[in-house]
Amino acid sequence: MVLSEANKLAIQNVAAHIKSETAILGADALARLFEIHHQTKTYFPSFKSYVAADPKVIAHGTKVFEALVKATEHLDNLAKHLEKLAEKHGRELLVDPHNFVLFSNIIVVTLALHLPSFTPATHTAIDKFLEEVAYQLSSMYR
């Protein structure tokens, strides 16, 4: 992944903004994923509801967004940082790799809706970051 210094700064700025809102943003993004891409619900059979207010949606959405914030601290070595998550999702949970791409798109929409400073340059940087995250999480599936 080739991230310019401007890209890295934009990604880290977004991370700083979302750090205190991981529960809200994560639940919103996950609920949107479930609403738009129904097939993703199959990975969460224990969920009673798939809306943003559901405690399990909030918990998992928070976990995802906290992991993304943590990943922004490892932009120069995402492959190593995400290795254990990739192994879990690819070998244990058997998540279809395309779902990472779908979720990345939903995350971009969620950030654009919630962050007033989500400029085209920020969008580009976040897109590059999430593309790499999706690629790395899919790496153990092959």
C-alpha cells in the first residue's frame, strides 16, 4: 500500500475524531451493512436484532472501529499488525473476503455522514486505508 504523508495524516486525523465515538459509528456502520447486505447476517446467528440500538450490534461495531483506530497506529506494517485478525477471519470464521470490501464501503459512507471534515482528500486516504485492511484480512482465506 502506498500512502503519502498527507494520506497518513488524514487517516490519523480521522482516527483521532472517531476514537471517542467508536460505539456510535461502529453500530451505525454494522447496522447499515446488515440492512444493505442481508447475507452478512449469517455470520452473526446469535444476534436477536440487527439494528444499531441492539447491544450485540453495538458491541461488535465498537470492536471493529476500535480495531480500525488501532490499525492506524501501524500504517507502515498493517500486514503484521492484522495477521492474527486475518487468521481468525480467514481460517476460523471463514468470512467471505468480499464482505470486507462491502463493509469498507459502508464504513466510508458512515464516516462521511458523521464527520463534517470528511473532504475528498480524506475520502481518498480512508479508501486506500480500508482497501489495504480488507486485503490483509482476506490474506489468510486464500
